[in-house]
Amino acid sequence: MIQNGKAPIWFRIIGIFAFLWNGLGVGAYASDIMMTAEDFAKLSKVEQDLFASRPFWATAAFAVAVIAGFLGSIMLLLRRPIAVRLFLLSLIAVLVQFSSYFILDGYAEYISQTGWWMPVSIPIFAVGFLLFARWAENNRILR
């Protein structure tokens, strides 16, 4: 697996993808918490209702999910075993965050307008990054 102390190129490619994906999540969270009244007014009525009725714990889970995932991807690139624990924390926070969607009125309508890509891909990638980091740890790529 490891030659000359360097991880294989495919490992770095996956790590960079994880970094970019989770970086987009951090960007989405930042834009979410820095939304101005003008930005809020530009949202559709369904989006405004969802945003206004979202419980605090769902917003907190969003923050934990993206920050843990971003830090996990950095640790993955640095080949540190803590990446596994950070990706696990991120996955748990994603599941908590997404559980709020089942209790918010109007989420099904919102998804029918915007599509299922993100609500499906986010948990899949969270699981995938965790499994990949665990695999890398078990195969001594993480040191």
C-alpha cells in the first residue's frame, strides 16, 4: 500500500474530494448563518417557512456535521487516525440534522421542488468517508 512513506495517488484524490465536498458544506453553513434579511426575502415561501421553523438542535447538528467532516478530511489528507472519529461524529450529526426534516412541515414539498440529489447524497458521502477512513486505518495508511 505505502511506498516510500507516501500514500497512493488514489488515496490523495479521495482525500482531496472529501476536503472539497466538506468545504462546500462549511460554505453552505456559513452562508446559512450569515443570511441577511434581504437574502431571506429572496427565498421561496416554502424555504422561508422551513428556515424559520427549523429547531436550534438541527442547526447545531448542521454545524457539527460540516465542521467535523471538514476537519476529518484534513486529518485524512494528513493520514491521521483521528479522521475516523471525526467522520463518525460528522455522520452522527448528519443523521441528527436530517431527522429534523421528518418533523418539519413542508419539507416534502421543498424536496419535490428542488430534487432529491443533496438529501440523498449527503448521508451517502458521510457513510462513504467514514468507511474509507476506517479502511485506511485498518490498512495502516493512517499513522
